Amino acid sequence: MRITLPSGTEAEIAGDPSAMGLVITPDIFGLRPLFDDMVARLSSEWSMTVIAVEPFPGLELGPDVEPRMAAMSNLDDAIHLRDLKEAADATGCDRVGLLGFCMGGMYAMLAGWLDEHGFPRDEAQRHYLLDDDVELNSQGIEIWLDRK
């Protein structure tokens, strides 16, 4: 079933609130029948609530990869991570996993590296993600995701 997250981003969800949910962040081609079917199948086979999130909300990019590659440079990582959090909330589950495909895998890894405030979880991740001369502040996620 197609839903709209509070942010206005489309998502495909299946299942009733259960013990565990799963958020899927698709590849560069976004939500399409492949992910609609995957959401339904995983929900049915694993008895969990599953949701997939459109990575390019509001954009009509067509089936070719070139416009999607061009649009990637304009993606706001903080907004996409917010959409993934809203998708997790939409499952109604206390425990939610995250599964990413290709470009979505990058977001799954990034989401796992951040704490609830958008900061790297530990010093090793901070050094990997940040230039040594960058300081985090209350807008931490925006600062280190906008680096060169």
C-alpha cells in the first residue's frame, strides 16, 4: 500500500505492526514494482511490517540512469535520513531494521553510524567521516555531510 510520510515522501508499506519492522532504502531507480513486490513478499514471509522509501521525492526522473546520477548530487542526505526515520516510525514497531540496495546501502551504512542527534557514534567514525579541521555543532549532520 502506498503511503505518504509526514515529510511528503512516498513509501510502500505492507504488514501489520508486529514485533519487528524493516525499512528498505532502494537503489538509484527508487520505488518501482520490484520494491513493491519485495515489501509484500518480505512482510508475508517474515511476518513483519516492511516499508520502502522513495529516494527522490517529488522528482520525475524517468527510467534512465543519467538523470538519476545527476540528481544524486542534489540529494540532501539529512532529508533522506529523516525520511528513513519517518518510515521506521510508520511501521509502528519497537524494533526496526534497515536494508539498503546500492545507493540505499550507502544510506543504511550512514544511518547506522549516526546517533539520534545526527553525530558520528564514536571517535573512529568521526575521523573517517570528518576532515580533522571540521568542528561539529548542533547542526552536525549538515556540516559533515556537506564537506568537499
